[in-house]
Amino acid sequence: MTETGYIPPELAHISEVPNPGRYQCPNVACEVFFETHDMLIQHIRMCYPLVPFHSSTAQDARLASFGQSSHSRARYHERSGYTFGNEPNTFEQFHDGPLKQEREINVYYPFQSRAEWSLAKFLVENLTQTQIKRFLALPWFHDNPQPSFTSVEELLRWMDTLPSGPKWWSTVLEVEGYKTTDSIQLIWHDAEEVTRSLFGNPIFGADMMFDPILITNGLGQEYSEWFSVREAHRIQDSLPEGATIIPILAASDKTPVTRMTGGLEMHPLLISIGNIPGNIRMAATSHSWRCVAFMPIPKFDVPKGNQTILQTRVWHKCVDIVTTGLKRVAEIGTMMPDPHGYRRYCFMPLVAWTTDLPEQLMITCVSKSASPVTEATHKQFGDSHSHSSRTGNLTLQHIEQVARGTHPWNNLSRFQREAKTIQLSSVHLPFWRNWPFVDPSIFLLPEILHTCHKFFFDHVLSWCRELLEDDLNARFKCHHKCVVVRHFAGGVSHIKQMTGREHRDIQRTIVPMIAGCVPPWFLRAICAIISFIYQAQSPIHTDISVKEMESSLQEFHVHKDAIIKVNARKTRSAGTKNDFHIPKLELFHSFTVVIRNNGGLIQYTADVSERLLITHCKRPFERTNKNKDFAEQVVRLLDCKESMQQFDVYLLIHSSNIPLINAVSMEEEEIAATDPTFTWVGHVLPEEQWQLHGPHPVRNYFADGILTNHTQTALHVTSPTFKTVI
């Protein structure tokens, strides 16, 4: 497979096999290699002042709160998060750009004033080039002042001079020996540059985490943010002294990016970093997730059986190109500034990937008849016990075994047949093969939206429908209306497709709705699986809560035969079934391991990424056409959009002589998460807060009770007039 188009020199070659015995100094001006990490860290100590540093506003506040409790103890990793001098953060680098002198005179340069910048931004965001031309040609400008830019071309040139972050690129791929209907165009960011921009962004400075932390209380170890879990300590123990982990989080999904213009489908890839707390990442308005690639789904002129194989190989090659820099940094490390302006020695392992089950299978390179994270196969999906993990090394050994007998390209059909015999998908070069510290059985997460809520709709609700039929609708129709609980006036059986919100609304009441009209053991099974789904959504887990989850799942397996006895287990194609060969049911066994390795699953939910597919991925394509320069149009639009968004916040802060380091201390009693940009500006420039669009902060008055270890009941009280009483 070959690439054409621009690829930066450092990304032009993708190493198939890393060389772990050679470690280069992360200082770009130094080209010295060392045989071990210990030799490298000794060299770094000579180049930079080594300063142990375990301090951020969020971390200090968290430790202070633990110190006030007699039940909790917290301790940072002793060899992590050192600083090595100072270096400008992302916004300070904007300030020191090539037009520094001009912007010291006029911060809005090349625009004349804030008003002209606002006009230019409005035009570019909302109008096409043709519409901007018509606007600038209006007779109104004959008698009134005209903006400094006199044409749409000049306006776009001025936009190109704005301080910009990582650039977008367009690369054309070719698969030798296979023709495609259209050219294979990859639109992408360098993921390492995007990570640098996120890690050094002062917007997140008040909340950023840098060190693994061990939290224990009377219920055992606490698992919440990624830095509090076992995997964080395992990776940190493998790194040089003083290293800082930047955990890479990814999310992807196949989606149409155009409407009524050919129905173009692509695989957008989003990334974030685990240093940003989960409550901020879960807010789609926080800009803590960045789209780094639009990966193509080419149509090959091959038999249908080979189409998916070639598309999947192209997908892995695209991820290879995008993440090459991340792999290099995960192996040898690099120096980069944090939001506070301190230089850190950073490593970038991939720790979490949020996606649905079909894409999980594509990532792990296994067939549909196997589990993506364990060695279980189709007929074992209903087992009441967990199976051994399908580690990355095991998958690579199986791929090598097939490749020894059949070349992956010379005889594609034969390679596919032999791969299927050992549950492989015929991909021979998975992108994660040369990424240090990375194992798909660890970073692939059974996320809440697809694994839990979709499972409930496809199976649990279906079992109840089959057993109760019209009686279930009657019960939902006569349900007493109350606050926060949705009333389904038309019942639920007629609904063919639901959103995640509707799934959750039915889950709240399904157990009392069926109680009294189903066999007791059927009710026990449904109640147990609903309890498991609710327990899995907790933002904070302990050893005790994890065991309670396991107990709920085991209780379901003990009573699941009651579902078969009443003939409620049916499918449209096969009719009544007497087994539980359900892929998502098998994934439930991995929840407890994932929580201990990755933290609370709710922070990785696909609710956010599904929303970002609309706001960050589809809208740029709506302003393009299907001309030959389609990819170049998208690149220009994406570059311009991201530059304007960052420049807008930079202007607001810098024009008021506010330091470009966010030192805002969040109120400890504020439970609801808000946009950190909105919070920062609201703290330092409250009179200018109207210029930003941020979420309305909502305080959860019940969270204090829910998160305490002695809570047993939470109540909503409604008055006769249905007004909430708190």
C-alpha cells in the first residue's frame, strides 16, 4: 500500500518493528542514543534541572479533601510528573508567533478592531464564498464604512494568518493490484501535534492531572479517573523516573458525513487525553475531544467477500499514518509544555478506545464469531463464567501462523479462509502491533451506550414484550406521572427505534412495570441485569462495588433459564431460542476487569462521541461540493474553523492583559461540570462572558448523598400540583 500527497518527513516511514533497545534523547537538538532508559534519564538530568512536581489545582484540592476524611487515603506515585524547566504553553506560543510585533500594536491584526473581527468570523462561519461576495457588494457599503477586507479572497487570506494549531493534511492512498471506484483520500491531523496542543492548553490547566494516584477507603481501592487505576501505576513503573503519562483516549464510528450529495461515509477518529478529568471530557462543549482523521471507506472492484477485508486493511493503514508520532513518543518519550508552562518528559500510550462492537472486532482483527477481548467464541457467549483475555500478543501469534503458510496479498481468498479457521479477520498489520504498552484486551472498553443500553433494548425489553404483549403497554400507559420519569402515553411496544435517553427512561421503571404479572424467577433475572447496568454506570467504584456488580451478573445467570422456560427468548430469523449466545452478554464479564484497569466506564460513554460526530465531523462537509478538490476544501474549512475557535479565546484573554495561564480554582462544592473555557473567562473577565456560548450549570443536589458510602435511599417528593419539593 502506497501513499501520495503530503506526509511530513518524520511520518513518511512507518516502522513495522520497533527497536526497544535504542532510546533517543527527547531534546530535538540532541541526537544521542542510549541502550537503556536508565542511561537516558541520567543524560536528561545533565540537560535539564530535574524537579519533582506533584501540584495542580485539581490535584491539590482532591488531596485536601481526602485529608479531611478519616475513611479515605490518597498517595501519588513517587517517581512521576517531574518538571524540567519552563516552556511556553499553547496560548503563549500563539503570542510568540510570526506576527508578534504587529499584534503587540493591534491584537486583532490583520483586522482593525474587535468589531471587524466579529464580522469576519460571522461571515466565514455562516456564509459560503458566493454569499460573502454578494454581501460585500451590497449598496449599503457605498454610503457606510466598508470593512478592511474588500473581497472574499482577501478575507480568507487574512484568516490563514491567524495563529493556528496542528494543520490538516490530505493524503491519497493506493492499494497495489486493486482498483477503486474513487481515489482513497485520507484527511488527517498528526495525532502527536494534536495531543501537544491539548496537553499545553491553559483552558484545562485548573483541572489537569499528571500523576498516578492510589486512593483507598474502607471499601477498598477506589477506581474513578484513569490515573487512579492499576494500569496507570503499571505503565508508570515501566517508565523512567520523572516521566509524565499522557493517556491517549480514542473514539471512532462509521458515519455518513454528507447529506443528499452522494451519501459519503467515513470513519471519523476523535482523540482526547486522560489528563483532563472525565466530567469535563463528557461535556461536548468543552473542546476536550479533537477530530484527528476522516478515514475513507473505499469501494474496490473485487468480489463482495474481499471488499470488507481490503477496507479494513486500509482503515488500519490510515490509523498507522495518523498515530505514528504517538507510537514514537510512547517508546522514547518527548519534552513538551503543560498548561502551566512547565516542561515535562512525556509518554503517550493508548489506554482507551470507545466504539461499538463491529468496530471493536475490526480493531482486534478477529471474526464476528469471536469476542474482541476474550477467547470466547459464539457458542460460549452465554457462559456464566469469564474466559481468558485475547491479548494482543496472542492475536499477533495467530496472524504470523497464518502468514507463514499463505502470503497476505498474493492469495487474498486463501488467506481469508485460513484466518477464519482461527477466528481472525484477515488483517495482517494491525495498527497497535508496534505501540508500546498497548494491548487491545485492555484499551477496548465495553462502553455504556452500545453495550448496556442497546443490549437492554434489543434483548431485555424484547423478552418482556414477548411475555406480556399488550399488558406491558397498558401498564406503561396508566403509569402515574411524576418528576424526572418519562410517561409513555402510547406504550412501548410500537417503538421500533429509540435513542439512548429513551432506553434509560424505560430502564428506570421496567421492573415495577412487570412485577406481579411475570413468574418470580423471570422477575429476578430482569431485576439482576438492570441492577448490573445501573451499577456499571457509577462514576466511582471500589473493590466492594465491583464485587457487587459481579454478584448481580451471577444472579442473572442463575435465573436466566426462566426466560427460556416462558419462551420469551425469540428472534425474527430463528424464532424461539433456547440459548443465550449474545455477544454483548459475554462482554459483561469483562466489566470488572476493565473498571480496575481503566476506571469508571461512564467517563468513556459513546454519548459524547456520538454528539461530536454531528458538531465536529459532519458540519464541515455540509459546505463542500463533490468537485475534484473535495478533500482540499475540507482541509481548508477544518483549518479555518479550528484557528478561529482558538484565536477567539486567545483574543478575549490577551486583549485584557490577563496571564495566559489558567489558575482558576474551581469551587469544591460545585458538582456539575461546566465548559472550562466558559469558567475561566467568567472568573477573570466576568463582563466579557456573554461573548462565549457555554452550558447552563446544573447543580445535582442528590450527588452528595449518592456518592457517600452509607447511602441507602434517595427520594423525589412531588406535591399534588406536581411541583418538585427539595
